[in-house]
Amino acid sequence: MVQPPPKPSSGAVKFNPFNIRTSPFYSHVAHTNGPCTIVTTAGQIGARADGSVPADPVEQIEQALENLRKCLEAAGAGVQDIMKLTYYIVNYDSKNPRHRPILMKFLGDHRPGSTLVPVEKLAAPEFLFEIEATAAIPQYPTERVDVVVVGAGLSGLTAAVELQKAGLSVKVLEARDRVGGKTWSRSVQSSVCDVGAAWINDTNQSKMYTLAKRFGLDLIMQNTSGSIVCDEGIGSHKTHPYGQLNADTTDQAEIDDILRIRDIFEQTCQKIDISDPVAQDQKLRTKLDSITFEQWLKSLGAGRGALNALSVGTRAMLGVEPSELSALYFLDYCKSGGGYMQMRSDSKDGGQYLRIKQGTQSFSNGLAEELSPGSLVLMSPVRKIEQIPGGAKVVSARGVFEASRVIVSVPTPLYQEIVFDPPLPEKDALSKATKLGDYGKMIVFYRTPWWRKHGLTGMSQSSQGPFGVTRDTSVHDDGHYSLTCFMVGGPARDWASLYPEKRKNAVTHKIQQLFGSFAGVEEPIHVEEQIWRNEQWSQGCPCPVMGPGDFTKFQHVLRAPAGRIHFVGTETAYEWKGYMEGAVRSGERGAQEVLLSLNKAKM
Amino acid sequence: MVQPPPKPSSGAVKFNPFNIRTSPFYSHVAHTNGPCTIVTTAGQIGARADGSVPADPVEQIEQALENLRKCLEAAGAGVQDIMKLTYYIVNYDSKNPRHRPILMKFLGDHRPGSTLVPVEKLAAPEFLFEIEATAAIPQYPTERVDVVVVGAGLSGLTAAVELQKAGLSVKVLEARDRVGGKTWSRSVQSSVCDVGAAWINDTNQSKMYTLAKRFGLDLIMQNTSGSIVCDEGIGSHKTHPYGQLNADTTDQAEIDDILRIRDIFEQTCQKIDISDPVAQDQKLRTKLDSITFEQWLKSLGAGRGALNALSVGTRAMLGVEPSELSALYFLDYCKSGGGYMQMRSDSKDGGQYLRIKQGTQSFSNGLAEELSPGSLVLMSPVRKIEQIPGGAKVVSARGVFEASRVIVSVPTPLYQEIVFDPPLPEKDALSKATKLGDYGKMIVFYRTPWWRKHGLTGMSQSSQGPFGVTRDTSVHDDGHYSLTCFMVGGPARDWASLYPEKRKNAVTHKIQQLFGSFAGVEEPIHVEEQIWRNEQWSQGCPCPVMGPGDFTKFQHVLRAPAGRIHFVGTETAYEWKGYMEGAVRSGERGAQEVLLSLNKAKM
């Protein structure tokens, strides 16, 4: 098992003076511990992202603390870095301090200083609770290295490891408290589940397969034995064996239409040259980029069944609706994985062929472990990259670092979180033209793989939501049996805005509805949830998409260096965009670019 | 046109986390950006400097923000450095947030975090608004140079430029966000006006004339054609040609008295040896320093007319009353400019002979531009100068600098703003013995120079206030026509405490009253105002004065170095004290002292 790197130490030292009345709920004093970045927040009230404010004071307190957590995370600070909290409570009742258990859960073991101020009212009549924090983030000394890599996902880590192998000094600055980006594996009982990227294959994903061997990871073939369940609108709620067309066999006209559309799609897709998807047959390409994927399907006369099936496709693959992305963009995306059929396949050569028993984050942890000690700085979001004579100055939450070259590995839409000085207008326009999909997972754990007993693969498809597809993500050796439900695209948006308990109920209810006619559905024993849209440092998943007109305009900007800054990330890959394979390949490209620019490449 | 140096960058980075409800009025998070000095303020309420509190809540908010601005300025912080604001509002009404437009005007483009706390009451019943801030000032790395110059007025800049010419490394630390000290030129429409120092001449002010040539500045001869207007008490509200005695021609006894006193004054003045005003005829000097200028005039039997005329003199020249300064001090001061008659003259060789079309701040900007890049640190008040083995450590808001020698160029009374370690008891006593005058300007702009059409110079004299004198400060080539009104000495104090609109009304009303009988006074199209007494880094204008007994005690301390610290400034000059000429000459002397002490002077 590959060990994750340790989290950075706290910036604030908290303690109590001698001979003073102490409290279990706070410390009397905190001080910074060496050079620090100081973080202050505005008073956080219990408003949700959409501006609504729960009426329940307890929900308000929870939401306010969630907002405070977001503020700290965006600054690279953790709860452990908080020095001081001040909170204002309307209708405060000292006999019923209902904020306390919620706050204690938020703080964990940490006890910053705190001041509780009962108030008659707050800035708006509906606000009942407000909390603000001062935090301190310890600073590493400024250091000059050959290369700073921004982001420790697979692309950034790959680039960093390659550069160190070539003898360069590298600093990797990661905004989160972990490496891996959208590879994120969580321990559940005695097993592991992947809330982000989950699959590789052992043929055309050669980079990932090599890494799996290098880190001694165990591969699990995706279960495809048995039937899949189709919801109304895609096969009228029935099952059929894996690999068959997901359509109602009783309606031959619809089947013919779906097959026809799928064939045109696949044929058009196969004609794309991924090395330059716009250049050849420019007129057709420009036309395909000028319309959405949905408009293109409709122009081919696609019926309801074909539209539904391909909606499930764009949702499950990119978290967006067919109306939200350029037709050419999607064609190129699919071709990057060998075509639509191969990218969606769970079989040999397909995009979902092999899972990792230890979780896909093991790839990232493994790469992080290969870095020389001290190369990696977690919880250190980069807010500014200044190009200076002879290099660049990178300002991050935990220190300022100088380098001859910088590799930026964050998703394209997140370039806007960084101030580039001088500004990079082309990258800024690219960033604004890309959009990340709505992508969530709920992994539902059961005592047994009840679906298998009834000849089901555990796979399902629905155009209605809340989830679009499910997969069997069990690890038999660990006694781990789970179905992973993918909340993707339009239906995911309503679902994500629900209160947590309701999100869970919506998913388990849908599982019962889909599978209940064909199998005895067990009571879940645990669920793990991840909504990538809500993550400060993802803002969506798995790969940024472009709307009509932008792919022809910006695809040449995607990989272009800007002065001493280079850009990697799965969306900049030629092959397997949106997949771990694409991330690693883009990281290798970035490393090569830097080595060439510094005259360090092996000839 | 000489360009002003750019202002330093902000210490606080402000931003919003992803996926949170945002507000146009504040940012959710701020953090420091590299090493910073952290500034906190007390809660600022709407009390004026005299302790009075306006009843109007809007005026209280404005005053509280003005007080906050003063706090920040005194620390070297600008609005852009604010990370967090907390404000407390009595009788808060969420439907009428009247603090908001005032606060937005105060903040400009900056959006620190904020918390609004409605409260039932504050520390005193009349307080309705209180605001406190946390700010961060970015730090330059500690550096060792040959010389640190404290203050980038004309004296400090002159010293710095001379030292760099001699090959020394110099750092200039300036408290304000601009260079120039009391040279301050503001752009108004397509012209420039001087709210501080305004005149030079081309004969006995050779340093300034040389600088004007060096920077290619255009000189404007002060308008003296036509009559001046005299208020009641100085000529009983009449006009007479420029250069004639300002007295009522119908009262020959008064004229004789004024002429007699003026002659004694001028003759006594001419006998002063500016190189050592106390040494020769010590008994007489000691006597003249033991009484105020007013006491001396009275001892000579001066009548009301003479006393009034010379009151206008001390006010216009030093911002003080004849009862507030030592007779010897004033005699020496006048002699430094060649005598009372010459110093007050607007003609050839006089103190007010030539104005600068581009504004006098061009001298300072020009010198600043001659400094090597990176020598100048704005917004960096010095709070401590520590003499250490081999040099001195200078602690400023934006960094700590070490030097072999330090030149302090701030006005004598402001030495008290700096902690000297070890203490400098003589300089401290000197500082406490000097006092800056009340000096304000209101520059009133008109469409045409209406006064000229009626044979007036635009010059007036009044012993009654609010202003003591006026001058025509037009720039014909720019289509700029203005009268500058000098609010000076006793009458300036009441005026300065008025609310801004009332200050303007008092001035325009007085212009009408003085000039209305002799000319058709136009409606002003614009006014520019400057009250030097209210400035943190001036505390008055133009030159510190001493009361009885102090000049003999301290004049030898004025220019004396203290260890490795040297002192310059217009009040330390031999010639043209209180003028730009004196500042530049003192700066040259300071540079010479340092070069000699470091054995770097050209022999």
C-alpha cells in the first residue's frame, strides 16, 4: 500500500496561561509560529451558495461553518491554522448553546481562541448566526528551484517525477491537503473506494498499466457478467445482457434509429485526427464546432431513444448535457479514447476495464513518494505567478518560490484563480471558454452483492436521474460490495442542492425502483458521497468542455506555453482526455517541453 | 512633465471561494502576500479631533472612516492593505444601510472582508457607529546600504541624489504615498495647482533656479500689476497699488508708526549673522530670544496698525501669531531670506517671485526620478532608528534597513514620531521646543481672471480671517485662473474645524466681501483645499518655530549629528529657512556631512 504524504503542520500555536480559568471549548491564546501568511475572513452566515438561508438555526450554524471551511480552504488554511474565532448569535440561550456540538465537530481537536457575542440581530433579519476567523499559515523560506509545478494531480506529479529524474530541482505546490486531484481513494472498513477516477486498461492505456505494475497495485476486472438494468426511456425498464443495445427490443424502428445514429457518430468520430482535429476538412470541422452535440444529433434526425441514450453518454462521460458542448469537441474527446464505443466500454481495451484494489489515488501517492523529500508542499494554493527576468515568482499560501520554469497543471477553468503577471489574455479567454461538468458519486455499500445472485451486473442506465449510471465497484478480497451511482449532468444539479439525508434517500430510493423488480435489494450498510462541482479545487469533473465555436478558436491555445509557463492536465492530452491516462501523458509532455526549453532533454 | 514614482503594491490578497454566495460589498477571504507587518486599529468612532461627536449618524460614519484612514496612514497602510473590517451600528436598519455608500466611497475598488454587527449601544450614548480594521503591509527584504534617508521631501531627496552621485548606496524611506513633502501639486482640469510650496526666484534662490532649469520647468512671474485689497484694520478696506504700504493713508500718525516699526524691525533683522545668530552681541540676542515677537513690538511702542500688519506677516510666513514665537527666532528667520522686506516680496529677488507651471512637486518628482531604481520606498513611515555597532537599523512600515549613516529629513516636531535607541535627549528636547504653524490653502478657480479687469492684482490682506492673504495663482497658458487664499495662524484654527462645505462658504463669502466693492466677483468653478495642520506627516506648515528662550538653547542642536544620524530639513538651513531653497541647501549639507564622516568627500 502506497503511503499518502503527511499534511503540513499548523501555523498557530494555541495554549492557556497559567492560573487562569480555562474552558474545554477554546484556548485563551494563540500565536504564529515563525513567518506566517495571515488569513482573515468576512463574517460567514448560514446562506447557501444560491443565497437561500435555512430557517432552522442549527442548519444555519452548519452552513455558516461549511462556508467558513470553504473560505479557509480557498486560502490554503486548515482548521488547525485557525487562531481566533468570533461568533455572533441571535436569540442566544446560555442554557442551550446549540452552536457548541456543531462547532466542536468542526474544530476536531483544535481549540483556537474564541469570543461569543450574543446580538439582537445581524445584517439581515433572517440571519441567526455569524462566524469569522483569523488563521495563520506557516511559510516555507523562499527558495529558487529549476521548476515549480502547480498542482499535484497525476499530470503535475508525473511532470515533477520526470523532471527530477532528469536531474532538475522541482517544487510541487498543491492547493489541497492531499495529492491526487481527482484521484481520491477513501478507506471504508477494511477496503478502499474511489470517489473520483476509477478505471484503467492494460492495452491502450499503457502509461497507467505501467504505473500499476511499478507501484505493485492489484487490478480488478470490471464485472460485466450478467444483465444491466435500463430505466424508462432507455429500454422501458428492463434488463438485458451486458454489451447489447440499451433499447426496447419490441420497438424495431427505435432500435434501427439508435443503431443508425450510433454508427454515424462512431464513423465521424473515427475520422477525427486527434493531433489536429480542426486542420483536415476544415469546412466540416468548423461546421461541427459551430453547433452543439444535440443540434448535430437532431440534424441527423435522431429520435427520442437515440437522444436519451446519448444524453446518458455525455452525462456519464463529461457531466454535461448534449446541448452544452460543441459537437466537434465531443467527437474529438471520444476519439482521444479510441472512439465512443471503446471509451464507454467496460471490456478489454475499454475505458472502464480495470479497477485498482488499493484505489486509484495510489498512483498519485506512489508518484509523490518518488519525489525527493521536501519537494511537495500541500495546502498551498497558488494565487499569483509573476514572470520576472530569468524566471518566474510563484506566490502560494505557504511560501513564495522562484523557478526557471513553471508548469501549471490545474484544470483550465481554474486558471482564473491565479493572477498572472503580466496577464495572459489568451489563457484567460480559454479559461473562460471552458466549463466543468456536474459530476457526483454515491458509493452504496451492502453486506452482499445481492445483484449478482439475480444475474445482474450491477450496471444500470437512466435518463431520468438522480443518477445516470451505476457500476459494481466491489472488492471481493476485502469483503467489500458496493454499487457506485453516478450523479451526472442536468439531473445531478437538483440532486446536489438537496440536504445530505435527502440526497442519500433519493439515491437508495432510485436503486430500489430500478433493481427492485429484478432482485431483492438489500439495505445499505454505508454510503460514501462526493460532489466534484462543490470542490474549491475541482469546480467540476472530469474534464473541461467547450461550447460551440470555442474548440476551433482555443484548441491551439490549450497546450501552448506562455513565456516560462507551461500547461498540462488531462484536457491538454491527445489521447484519453478526461482519463488518468491523459493526465499522465500530458505531464510527460510538459516535462519534455521544460527539458527542451532548458536544454536538458536527452537527445 | 516629470512623472511621480509608482505607489507600493498591496499587502492583502482578497478573493472569494468557489461556490459560495458572494457580495459586491466585501470579499469573503483575505490573506497576506509574503512577509507582512500586521496592523490592527482600535474601534474608530465618529469623534472629531476636539472630542465633539456630530449628532447626525451619517456625519459620524464619515468621521469614523476619516479617523480610520488616519490610523492606517500613521502606520503606513493604505486602504488597499485592509484585510478585514468589523463595524458596529446602533439602530441598524437592514432596509436602509446608510453606512454603505460612505464605506464604498472610502474603499474605492478594494473589497476587504467585513462583518456588520448591529448593536443596542456603544461605549458612550452618543456613539452610533464604530469601525475597526486589520491590515497587512508587505515587507521588503532587509538590506544593508551606505545611507538610509528618512523622508522624501526636497531635503531628503537632495541628500539622496547627492550621495548616489558620490557612489554610495542609498535607501529613501517616505511615510506618504508620494514624494515631495510640502511640495504637492494637484492636477485640476488641464492645469496644475500647488497646495503647498509655490514660489522660487532666479537670483538668491540659486539652488531652486538651477533645479528648474535641470528639470525643464516653465517659470511664471508672480502677478504684481494692479492694486491690492486691504481689509478693515489694515488700511480700512481699500485698494492701493502693489508695493505701497498697506495702511490707511488718511491716518498719517498710523502710517508713521508702521513705517517706524518696520524700519526698526528690518534694521535689527539685517544685523543678524545667520551663521551664528546668537554668538555676537550675546546680551541683546538673549534678550530678544527671551520675549515673543509681539512683546518686542509692544516694547517698541507699536500701535494697532503695525501690530495688525505684522500679525498678517507672521501668519502668512509661519502660520503663527506674533505672540507665539521668539523675537530672535523671527528676526533670524527673516534674515535667512535676506530680510523681512525681501522675504515677503513678490518682485525680483523676493520670496514669491516665480511660480512653476508644472507645479513645485516637479522638483521632487524630478529628484526621485534621478535616484537609482529601487532606492525609494513610499508609504513606509520610520518608527525606530537603532544605532548598532558599525551603523544603524531603521525600522519602517515596509521593511527594516541597515545603514552606515542615517539622514533624518522630517520636520523637527516629528522627531517624536520616531523612537531613537539609544535615546537622543537633546533632539527630543529640541523637537518638543518646536512648533508648526497652522497653514491652509484654498485655491478658488474661476472662468476668467475677473480681478484683473478691474485693475486688481488678486492680492489681498486681512487681519480678520478666515484667510490672511490671497494671491493670483493663474496659469494663463492652461486657461487656469485662480486665487489662492491662505488660511494662516489664529484665524485658520476656527476655520479648519468647520465642516467642509462651511469652510468653502466662509472663503467664498470673504472673497465677495473683500473684492466685491472693487470688482465683479465670479462664481467659483472649482476649489482645491489643503490643511497642512491635519496631515499626519506634516502636522503644520511651513517651518517649525520656537517660543521665547528656546532659540538660544537649541539652535546649535538643530544641525548637530547624533552619532551616525544626521539631520536636514528647511528649518536647519542657514539661508531661506521655510522655503524650498532652504530644504535643498540643507539636503546638500547633510550629504556633505555623511560623505565627510565616511571619508568619501571629494577634497
